[in-house]
Amino acid sequence: RENSSENILSSANRLLLHEGRLMLAESTRLLDVYLFLFDDFLLITKIKRNKKKYGGPDTSLIPVFPSLTPELQSFIREGGLCTVLDQPIPLDRLIVKNIEPV
């Protein structure tokens, strides 16, 4: 979908502080997500795994950037991808709380 804010992720001044997998509790189910914590917002992406083992594009030809974590690099090479789950959450509107494990 075309969006007027398509350059939201391309700021030259933005820093990636941390990234990693997480299980997100969404009402009655758990969702496998990959988080990107930038210095100005949190981006939550949904992990999609490639269900086809054969017949897809040659994943060895997909460029992988050295700045990505090894976990994310191998995930991409296996045909997985991350799609944005919702709008980025600005850090000035984010509250982080410790909760007890379920």
C-alpha cells in the first residue's frame, strides 16, 4: 500500500539500538514477532516463515547486510521475512513495565 510516510525508516540520523525476537501476547494467542528498537521509535514486525522448501527464488543470491544479527541473516536466507505489524511506536509514548511470566 502506498503511504505518504514511506521514508519513515530511511532517516540518516536514526540509530538502531537493539533488535531481537519476542513472543507477543495478543488476546488469546501468542504471536512470533521481531522487534527493532531505534533511538526514536519501536518497530514491531511479524515473522513470516517460508512454507515452501523448493521452487522458490535462490535465497543464496539475496543480499544480506553485515549489520544484521546472525539470527536475522539466517532467517532471511531461509526465505523468511518480517512485515510491519503496526505503526511504529514513538519512544516518548512508550511505557515499559516488568510483568510476571505467564
